[in-house]
Amino acid sequence: MKRRPARYTLLLTRSGGGSRALSLPGWTLVLLLGLLVLWSGANLYFWHRAREARALEARIQALSQEARRLSLALEAEKAKNRALAQEAERTKQDLEALKKAIEELRRRAGLSPINALPVRYGGGQGGGVMEGWAEVRAWVLDLERQLWELTPALERTLEVERSLPRGLPLQGHQGITSPFGTRRNPFGPGLEFHDGLDFAAPYGTPVHATGAGVVARAGWMGPYGLAVLLDHGTGYQTLYGHLSRLRVRPGERVDRGQVLGYVGSTGRSTGPHLHYGVYRQGVAVDPRPYLDPAWAAR
């Protein structure tokens, strides 16, 4: 006997009304159950994916905030690096000026010119600031070494410069009345050699040393009357003659500008004035080049 397929009845009842019965074959129920399971699985899958998406979105937002923070920090670091680079450049310019000053001091000290400062670093992208400061440090070390070498020679040079006769022996002088060289004899006929400059000045005007030195002689010196002879220790001597009074004694060390005595008219003189002489290696030379530049040009 042939078996008939199973059937299922679905009763649908409306509230307050009648009812209706549906007869369904078995495979239809299985299909409905399958569709229900499939729909439930799809909802569960999409809910899970939505949860993952929300978590991913939160993570992206957190990363975006961190990226903004890092971007701001990077900009701040770049600004700091630019400021450091500018400071390094200014420092190098100051060192360049210092180098030129040292070169001038070396010239005055009689030393050979210095070599160029250390070779510049590449200063490429990245690390340029550090390389700039490394260059500055190298320059500083090099200049320190040169100053260490320069100091003793410069001290000797400055000592010599302080000793060299330079400038005017009188403040507020009234001009040169008799130049260096051959002149008419003021005490008789003929010509004579005048081994210095005569400065007109009132009686009692202070006479100043034109360079540091030691008083070699101070007292009566024949035709120069009361006079002072300074030995500057560099092959130079200066003479200050026809003084009325002395302020120094032999063997005394004096500085440039120190008062040696006062203008008078002692010795072979026709009136108050100062006889100023400069001697190089014992030979009288024209004092004009050793005066102030404005007077040296006259």
C-alpha cells in the first residue's frame, strides 16, 4: 500500500471573528522553520558585525586623536628645531666676528694669520640642527686654542704699544713754534740742527709722558735746562726739556699720560715752551709721526 505524505494544519483565528484552517504539507513547515533559522542567523551575524564596526570606529577615533596630538607635538618640535637652528646660525656669525677680531690681534702681536675655521658639516635633512651645534662647538674649541696661543704674544705686544711714544706731551698746547731739522739759530747768525719739536705753552703747563717707561735722567741737562729723559725699553727714548719744575726722579717707572714736570724756560731758551724729542736707537728722529694723526698730517 502506498504511503501518503504527512500534512499539517495551521489554524488562524482572528480576535472577535471567525477562524480559518490551512492545511500545509510537511515540507512547507520544514521550509518555514529553515527560513526562520536563516533569518535569525543573519540577524545575529549582522549584529555581531555592527558591534565590531562600532568598536573599530571607536578605535579609529582614538587613533585620529593620537595622530592630531602627535602632529601638534611634531610641529612644536619643528618650531623648536628652527629656533635652535637660527640660534646656531647667529652664534656662528658672532664667532665669525670674533675670528676677525682675533686675526687683527694676531696681526698686532706679529703672529702668522690663522687658518680657516673648521670645515662646515653637511647640514642636510634631518640632524641638521645637531650638526650645526657640533660645528659651533668645533669653532669655539678652535678659537679657544688660538686665544691660548695668542694671549702671551698679545700681552707682550700691548706692553710694547704702551711703551711706544704716541700722542701729544701737552694738553691744550698752543702750536709748534719750531720744527724738527735745520732751522735759523735763534741765538746768533747761521743755521743749526734742531733735534725735536718746540711746543708753545704757558709757564707751568703740565707735561705728560707720551709712553710708559723708566726715567733714565731727571735734572739739569745742559742746553735743555731742567729736563726728563724717558727710556721706553723698545729702542725708543723721549726727552722733555726747558722745564720749570720736575715731578719724577731717576729710576721711577711712569705710565703714558703721567705728569713729568711743568713748562718753563730753563737752559738755552728764549721763552716758556716745551722741547720734545724722540730718539730711536739713540738717534734723534722727527717726533711728528708719533703725535696724534691730526697733528702728524700738518
